[in-house]
Amino acid sequence: MNSTTIAVDVAKSVFEVAVSSHPGHVRDRHRLSREGFARLLGEQPPATVLMEACGSAHHWARHAQRHGHRVVLLPPHVVRPYVHGNKTDRTDAKGLREAFRNDEVRPVPVKSETQQALAALHRLRSTWQATRTARLNTVRGLLRESGVVIPVGARQVVPHVRALLEDADASVPGLLRPALAEAIQEIGELEARLRAVDHQLEAAAAASLVVGHLRTIPGIGVLTATALVATVGDVQRFPSARHFASYLGLTPREHSSGARRHLGAISKRGDTYLRMLLIHGARAVLWHAKRPRALPLDRLRTWALELERLRGHNKAAVALANKLARIAWAVWKHGTSFTAAPAA
């Protein structure tokens, strides 16, 4: 592979391409369509292709790799400080070349089609879940204005509304009944979509050995395990468990100077969805540990309950999520299942 670098500002239809043979000098500039950019990748000798890790970047990265190019995807928030002056496609391509010269910038691994398909399933599921929650809250609020209060719980809404619609004497305005029936039907369709996506994720999990190992960890089920595989890809790129937890934004934010060192709340960097799943899983582990049981608790749950007693539920849940992430790194890296250790 030669020393040529091709910086590409990826867009929907127009691609700004800057070809450089040595640092600081641009040999050629092109403004290409999608077809022209694909043709350029096929005609150009193997080189280093630089792109931001934005929409459709992984698709074009796989396309460039098939033509023998080395692809480097840079995080957009890292490239932005290198864009000087006005924001244009040309300055974006220049910022890519400058950011690539910084050895401390860590590139984003190119996702496979399977990874992106899993991530797409999770995004669709989250969208439908949010839409379902919004419809349920809307129905609750509208009926509350008519003096009808539905008990707490998402599963309580649809049966109660159907019973109200079947009761001609219920205190629901006749003008509102057809719209409520449509809303209930939409909620049912959304729930059917969610069940279908869950079945697809279960099938994908059954075919993955890594997901099987991750599911042995307390608080990590099908959703969290498949989301980790879809987002992280190769866990070997993290040298330690702390690096992995830091990548997920579960390590403290540091603000230190001189001899004074201050560690604050978690940094909340990285993927928000993954962090949410891990924290929810940690909450589930805490609540489950409080239930009466015949067998004694293991070391992990004993530590979590003691931390909850000292620091409160929320801090204990976040700390347990950090520990679950570290356990996931170890299980994933060594290819073994999790074994609970007895409490001391």
C-alpha cells in the first residue's frame, strides 16, 4: 500500500474528496456523486481512506476495503477542533487529514453488516417502545379529563380502555370513542412489532457464542448482550476492563490540578443506549437480591447491597453497572462464562 491518503467528507449525494501524497499537500480535489465516488475507489490504487464515523460511513468503509484500501474512521467530535474558519466540505476534508496526524486519536472500528443489522433492530425497537409509551400516556391523560383514572402499569391501559369502549354507559364522550379505539389498535400493533423484534434478537443471540457467554452475567440479558456485540464488535481493542468501562462512560469524570485530585460523577461518554441498558440491568440485580431466598447471596450481590446501604440505590446501581461492564470485558475477552463467587 502506498502513502497516499484520501480524505472524504461523506454526505448523502455529494462527496468532497481530497487526495494527498504527503502531509500538508493536497494533490487532487474532487466533488463527486455517489456513483463517482464508488468509481474512484475502484480506480484508485490501494491507499488510506479517511472518513468521519457518521451516517453511511461504515457502508462506504466496507466498500473501500473490498477494493484493498485501508479505512480509518475518525470520531466526528475529535475532527471538529481541526476544522478552522467557516464550516465547508473542503475544510471538513482538511480537518480529517489534520486529525489523522494526531497519534492520540483512536479510530472507530468498521462495523460488519451483521453488527449494523443488530444495531438497526435495537434502534427500531427503541423507537417503537418510545412511541408506545407516548400513546399510553396520551390515552391516560385524555381519559383523566373525563374522570376515568387507569391504575398504574402499562399493561393496565389497553384492557381498561377496551372495557370502557364496550360499556355504553361509561363516562367517555361519544365523539372520543372512535379515536380511542384507533389509539388502542395502534398500541396493539406496536406491541406486536416489539414482540417480533424480540424474537429476531433471540434468534440472533442463539447463534452467537459471545452472546451466550455474556448472558451468564447477572443483569445482562438478550437486549444488553446483543447491543454490546453490535456496538463494540471486537473487545480485544480494549487493553483492560477499566478502558472498556471508560468507553461506556461509567468511570468518574476527573478534574484535577497540581496536587489536588477530584473525581466527580461518571463521564457519560460513549453510547447512551448501552449505558442505559447496563444501569437498568444493575437495578434489576439489586431488586432481585432483596427478595427472600433459601440460598445465600454471592459475592457480587452482597457487595452491591452493602454499597446500596452506604451510598443509596442510585449510586449503587451505577457502581454495579460499572462492575458488570468490567465482568463483561473479562468474559468476552477470555471466552468463558461467568461463575458467581461465594460471599466471604
